[in-house]
Amino acid sequence: MAAEIIVGGRDTGAAHKLREEEANLQEARGKLHDLMCLPKDADLEIARQWAKEAYDLLS
């Protein structure tokens, strides 16, 4: 959960950045979960793409 960072009643921008990072982590977590659930005979290209997308979100 993102922390709210407010100074003088205004969002400093840090809270917004934390919310973006939290959303990216949740999306990456979902992609990694999907990757783990692929059947053993799944197309490796799909697995590579999902892994790359998760990696990009975490970078």
C-alpha cells in the first residue's frame, strides 16, 4: 500500500510515484503468476514475452 506524503495539504509527488511503483509491482506479480501457471507444453515464446514484460515492469 502506498504511503501518502503530503506537505501543507498538497501531495508532494512522492505519493504519486509510490502508487505508480506499487501498480507496476502488482502487474509484474500477476504476470509472473501467469507464467508459473503455464502448462509444461506451452509455447516458449509466450513464456519469454511474459517474463520480459514482468522484468520491464520491475526495472
